[in-house]
Amino acid sequence: MTQRGDTTRLQLLDAAASVFAERGYAGATTKEIARCAGVSEGTIYRHFADKRELFGAVFATRNASDSEFVTSLPARAGTRTVRENLLILVEAIQDVEREVAPLRAAASTDAELAAALMPTPSAGPSTARLGPLEPLTRYLEAEQRLGRIIGDVDCASAAFALFAIPFASVTMDRLSRAMGLSDVTDMVGAIDEVLRGIVAPE
């Protein structure tokens, strides 16, 4: 694909993300997405087979933008502090979830589409058990071997608790806005509460 084609594709993805979040999947039209992107409707079909493929591409690109940090996390054991590493991780997840949550909600009215967006688990007992938590669990286990995580901590359970915080934070923020309330979530405070129970004293 040419540089111009890449630029157009990115414009379409950004415009589609905005329209899908505002209108929902069923309410969004390719005509409106094209108008928002500043291109003709036919341009969409030079890049994507249909609206469903476009939606899937938007979801995939938004959802994958923090994957590099997540997968590299185990190698960061022993660097910075455990708190610093985990705050970088959860803030990255929170940033992505802010974009992905409206798309997930948009897909909720189409069961087939929602099912297609679910990741297919790889083979193997570890992946089946941990799924996206595996890098975080392996990071905590590496820190545990270095003595920076308390020895009897169940790292898989701790990873689940930490991973859930940014998702809950985004959900609570959206609910608060819908109810006309101010943002009352304290993601950093929640992380620190978990860390009090798992980080070894210096």
C-alpha cells in the first residue's frame, strides 16, 4: 500500500471509531464514516470489504495499541520499581479501554459481531488459564523470584486484580458521566491498595 493509501486508511479508522462510538454499529453508515473522514464512500470499499470488516479493523487497532508494552513486561522485572512498571501498564490499558469500551458497547447489539471480536485462545493449558493475563503473571513471578514480590503471593490472582482495575475505572467513569456525576474513581489508589498486599518491604 502506498503512503497515501496508508494515510487514507488511518483517516477511515479514526473516523469510523468516532462514528461507531457515537451511533453504535447498527446506526453507523459508511456514508457518514466517509463524510467524517473527508473521502468518498467508495474509498471505504477500496480498503475494507464491508462495514463489518471496517469495524473489526477499528477494534483490532485500538485494542492492540498497548500490546508491545504488555508482552515486554516480563523482561522489565528488576527495572524501575514494581509500582512504576505497573502504573505504566495499567495507564496504558486504561487509555486503550477508553477507546475500546464504546466500540464493544456498539457491537453488543449484534451477537455475531460481538462473538467475532472475542480473541481465540491459543492451545496449551497456561494460555487457556491465563489468556491476556499471562505476561502480567509472568512479570509478577519474575519479580517474586527477585524478592520484590512477597513469596507466598498467588501471582495469577494478583495479575487478575491488577488487570481488572483499569477496566473498572473506565466503566465507572462512563457510568458517572451518564448519571451526571463527577469522576470519583481513583485508579492509582486502587493499584496502591493491591500493591500493599503483594510488594515485599524494602
